Amino acid sequence: MKQVVQNYKSGELALLDVPVPGCKPGGVLVRSAYSLISTGTELMKVSEAGMSMVGKARSRPDQVAKVMQSVATNGLPATYRKVMGKLDSYTPLGYSLCGVVEQVGAGIDDVKAGDLVACAGNEHALHAELNWVPKNLYAPVPDGLAPRHAAFGTVGSIAMQGVRQGEPQLGEVALVIGLGLIGQLVVQLLTASGVRVVGADPDPARCELAERLGAAACGDPSSAAVENSVAELTGGHGVDQVYLAAGGGSNQPVELAARLCRDRGRVVDIGKCRLDLPWNAYYEKELDVRFSRSYGPGRYDPSYELEGRDYPIGYVRWTERRNLACFLDLAARGRVDVEPLISHIAGFDDAVETYRSLKDGELKAVAVLFRYPEQAAETETPETPVEAPELAVPAVKRGGGEGPAPVRAAKTPVRLAFVGAGNYATSMLLPHLARREGVELSTVVTTTALSAANAQRKFGFAEATTDLDAVLGDKSIDAVFVVTRHSSHAELTRQALLAGKTVFVEKPLALTEDELAGVLAAVEESGNDRLQVGFNRRFSPLLQEARNRFGARTGPASLRYLVNAGRLTQGSWYLQQGTEGSRFAGEGGHFIDTASWLLDADPVSVYAVASSGNEDLQVVLRYADESTATISYVTTGASGFPKETLDLIADGRVLRLDDFVRASVHSRKRWVSSRLPKARDKGQSAELAAFVKAVRTGGPMPVPLESLVATTAATLAVQSALAAGAPVTLARTR
């Protein structure tokens, strides 16, 4: 299928061929009929992409701050690769469309194939021929409403949420500053609410349009016309509300708002304009400044937008979806008229040229629609697919199934498939594999079509798809990388093992004991034990050298591992503990594996204590030879302090690791690694080299399966120990 994309680094716009998105549970697959260009938001994004790197940095100081924090935590080379990888990727455009439901995912019962729906979201209502849209981001189109009008649903919801924030009442007077697409819709919604409206915009054509659509008067904000109209309609008191629907770098809108608003009036910011509030003017009138966040309550909440959890109507009357449905209803009943706003309808094949014309000013428009070619395709509905315990560490049983794929001939490239192509895969794994001799990147599978297309373009995959079954059934693929969200790791690993593939799965292997048991059942059933978990730190060249210099030990050891994890940014999917597990469950295996590797043993018991909320953890691992390892996993430390520091003490010797930048061993002869600054090497490259070698030769996997299972069981035992308030014994089963 085709999709409009932009490269933020170069500014290139393209109509790209991408895989068709899969129809996941909790949503519908929609074939687009019309999609709307946001001439404000989207053109601002297009303009930013055309700036120099300095210009981009100036326009997004918030992102610059994140980059600097990443440099402090992960080092300059890793941060540079990550940032450049993000910039030099295609990003989607669009967030408001109307289309026909082509396929219905499991759990959806309010629409069926063939229904017309309006869709929202800058990740789901894209300028693309097909989109997967979750339940709370679509609404059925009322009978009689034309598809091109229904495509205004999302921008209508933005305008509606702004009006709701202003709390208009019958008979009041409002000022709308900025009469672009959102401003024109705000004018109509206010008029429909019994509010008299004055509009302000320097474009006479837009002022004339707003008056035709219900505004009492409109004019240039720099002229006396607007001020005179406000004085006449309000008896000199000033307007009850001001709606800032303008963009740009001028501070004139907020100054005009203060001048024309009544005492204790309300100022609502809907657009993205400069907000240097003149303190005296706002203080003297005690103006109430409010912000309108996109389409309404639910926006940016993953549990609402992605998981389909609605807010109770008694507590949240107007959510994103209810705003969308309300606007469609108003349009269907003729209370809002969007037809006069349509300046141009372009064929979807002309998308790139349309954006160029808008950006260069050749096409003057309030609203522009893309019209998609009619498609006649049959649709199919898919089948609906505390007491302290002694935690059993499952025994590894290797059955007599078909076993793994045959070993490749010496000169035949190892063919790899990736399931998932997120930040970690594209910044820490694929760059190493793409330039490795004897490796062929065969297929990349993602649920999001554009991420697969980006990975194919950047790393040279032969194919990009959203069809996992096709990859698992392809006998020419030797190994599958599972680099998806944590909740899917165990099931995808299980499927790949049963398909006879060698599997590399990023940590964690499993989030529950049942998931771990399921993976091992697949090993037993298939006889395929060719599995590697991404515990890369044991492969770090610096740590390996330090371990060799430390030498073998005779007595028990004491190991201390401080992980200064830091706080997560708002919106991180790591915070979705209900589905993705706790943060420690997700990454704690790294540190347990490193400790066990250094001690050359698997833990026999786990004890853990935590602060309120289980964010800061102290985990104590005990080993059979009386060695102990204490892992302090904290989120409240200073951001400038190294992320990982480790001390191993035994037999009169001390091994010290400072964040994979420097290491030392103190004994009769002291050894210290180079003091010259260098990139942190946490072992990904060496780990991948060992994995590829094992796939090519059919030799042993880099880490024994028993060790992977023991580490995973110990990680899971942390939660059990927290719940029980007592140590959990890791009993080996046979």
C-alpha cells in the first residue's frame, strides 16, 4: 500500500510503498476514503524538517534537553547513533480521516466490515491507504454525512475541546484569534452554542468566510475594527472568552486577548502561538488562562487510546471518542458546515506535490483533502484468537521433535529475520548486523507498516511485512530476532522455536512463571533448544578482560551492583506495568545475569525489599558456595552519576567496573584499564558475533539454556520475595 512520509533529517517528502498493517485485537483495519491535511500542525512539521540542524534544535529545545541527558547516561557515540537513526527515518503525516472498515479485530462489536468510520490519531489516522485504528480512536459516521465531511472529525474534535475549555454560556461574546481551519470550526461551534463571535485574522478572505459561517464581525487584529466590534457587542466590558487559534512567533495574540477580554474572563490556547503573557494586563483583570489538549480527555493515555479502556461517563462526560462522535453528529444535522472550508481536493497520488504547493504558498487553502482511489476488496473477519513460595526453576527438557533448522554451508550467508524494529533494535542490534560479513537480513516484521519500511530502507532487509506467519513458515530463514514489547516475548519465542528457528529474544524471556513454562514446553515438544536471550553485558570486552585479570577464586565472593536507573519520561511504555510487567522484571535480568556470570554460578535464593511503589529495589542473591550479590536498583539518583557501577570482592582481590568506561582489579598487582575516554561497549557486538557463529556452525549457543532459565526464574522471584517479605528459595526441578 502507499503512505505519505517525511524524512525529518533531509526534509524529503515521499509517497512510499509500505506493508499493509495487520489487524490487531481491539481495533479495526480501515481503508481510507478521504484524509484531511492539517494546514497548521502538519505544515509546521514539514517546515521544521526543512530547517538546518541548528534550526531544528532551536525549534525543539525540549528534545535537545533529552539528548543531553542521554549523552550523560549512555555516552556520546550511542546517543549520536540513536538520534541520527531517529532523524534519518521516515515519519508519518496525517491524523484525521474517514474510511471503510475492511477488517474487524477481536473484541470489537460496535462496527462491522463495510461500515463507514471517522478516525483520529497521529499514529493511526495517517495519510495511508490502510490504517489500523484502536477502538477509542474511531466513531461510526451517521447516515447522510458525506465521507469528505466526516474526514474533518479529528480537527473538529480539537476545536470542540477548545470550546469546552472556555465553558461558553448562552448570550456570551467570544473573540477567536486566528481564522484558519481550527478557528473557523471554533466560530461555528460557538455560534451553535448561542455565543456571539468576533473573529480576528489579517487575511480578509478568512474574515469574510468566518462571517458567512456565523461570526458577528471579523477584522484585522492590528486595526480598530475588531476592538470597535467588541465594544459594541459587550457594552465596553470586553469579551467573556478569547480563543487563541493562531500560530507563529508573534506575541500579538496574547496581548490582544488581554486588551479585549473582560475582567476575570477566560483565555483558551488551542493553537501553538507565542505565550509571553504581559503580567500587568493579565494580573489586573485576573484572567483565567487555560490550555486545550488536543482532542480531549484520553489523549496521550495509552490505556485509553491503545488498550480501549473508556472513562466512566459519570466522571468524564466528553472523551476523545465522544467528542469525535459529537462533532460528526453536529455535521450530519447541519449545525456545522465544513463544505465551505474545503479549498482543494487532491488525488492521493499527488500528495507530495500538494504538500510542496502548500509549503511554497502556491496553494492558498483553509482545508485540503486527499481523495483515495476506490478499492474493491473482499474483507474477512479473523477468528478470535502470598505466602513466601519455594519457586521452582523449571527443568530444561529437550524433546525429540524436528529440532532446529539445518546448519548453513560455510559460504552461505546466515539469513536473519527481525520481529520488531523499535529504538533498541535499530540503534543497538541492526547497525552491527548490517555490516557483518556472512549475514543476510532477510525479512523485518512489525505491526506498524512504516517502521518495517524504515528498517528495510536503512538496513537493507530484502523484505518488509506485517505477516509473522509467513516468516515462521519460510524454511530459508535460519534465525529470528524477537525485539518487541516485553509482553509478547514469550509467546513469539515459543512460536519461533516450534517453527524450528534459532531464536534471539531481547530480555526479558518471560514475565510470568507460566510464560517461562510455555517456552520450555516448546523446547521439549520441538527438540529445539537454540535460544539466546539478550543478556549482553557478559560479552563486554572491558568486563571480560577485568574478569580474566581477576582470575579464579577459591573462597566465597561478595558482589555489589549499583544501577542508577533514573526516572522514566512520562508516556514511556515501561510504565504500563499491567501489561508489560514491572520495570525490574523488564531489565533486571541484565544485572542478575552479569552477577551470576562473574560468580560462575546460578543463584539458589532471592530476597528483595523495596521502597513505596516498588521503584527502588534492593535485591540479594545467594549462591551455593555462600557467595552473595546485592543489586541496588534505584530511580532517585542524580542523573549525572554513572548508570552502572560494580564491585566484586573475594580472596583479597577487588574488581571494579565504572559504567563500562573504566575497570580496575586490585590485588598484589594493580591493573587499571585505559583512562582515555571511550565509548561504552556493553557487549552487543560481541554477543551478536557469538550468536551468528552458533547459527552458522551449529555449535553450542553462547549462553547455556539452563543459565538463561535460572536468570529468568531469579528475576521473576524478586516479585515473589517482595510480596512474601521473605527469601524465596529457587528449587531446581528434574
